[in-house]
Amino acid sequence: MAAIVPILKALLPHVTQIATVAIPAFTKKPAAAKLDPVVAQQIEELQAAATKNAESIHVLAEKLQQTIQGIELGAEKIQRDTARLRTLLVISWIVAGGAMAAALVALIR
């Protein structure tokens, strides 16, 4: 395993050169494919579909962002309401405790 590291370090600088030479060889189309109108039409249809899909994904992402913002606003409102209700609960406990104390004082006298 340790012997592989120096080999990789030696080869990695040349990978980009190899890729720039090899990739065009694999992507070149034969002359028959360039002249075939059916293939050209299919390529255009695929490109149009890919463009439409990209636009749809963009719109979907915007809608998702708006939905998340709405959820965050709703969560903030729920937190405010919960804090308000918690305050009212504490106040009601204090009032109930005071009423119970007053009732006990009245019973004792």
C-alpha cells in the first residue's frame, strides 16, 4: 500500500494531459452520425428536455425555499404564542395559589 503513494504522486501531474488528449477521441462523432437527421433531431429533443428539466428544478427550488421560509415564520409564531401561553399559565398558578391561601385563611378564622 505504501508503494502505491509515490507512484500516484508521480502519475497525477500527467493525468490532466492524458485526459485532454483522450477525451476528444471518445467524444468525436463519426461522419455518419453527423449527417443523420434523426440523430440530430433526437439530440435537439434531449437538449430541450434537459433545459426544461433544469428550469423546472429551478422553479421547484424557489418554491421549496418559499415553503421553508413560511415554515420558519410559522415556527417563530408558535414559539411566541407558546411563550405567551407559558406566561399566562404562571400567572394563573399564582392567582390560583393566592386564592387557595385566601380560602385557607378564611377557613382558619
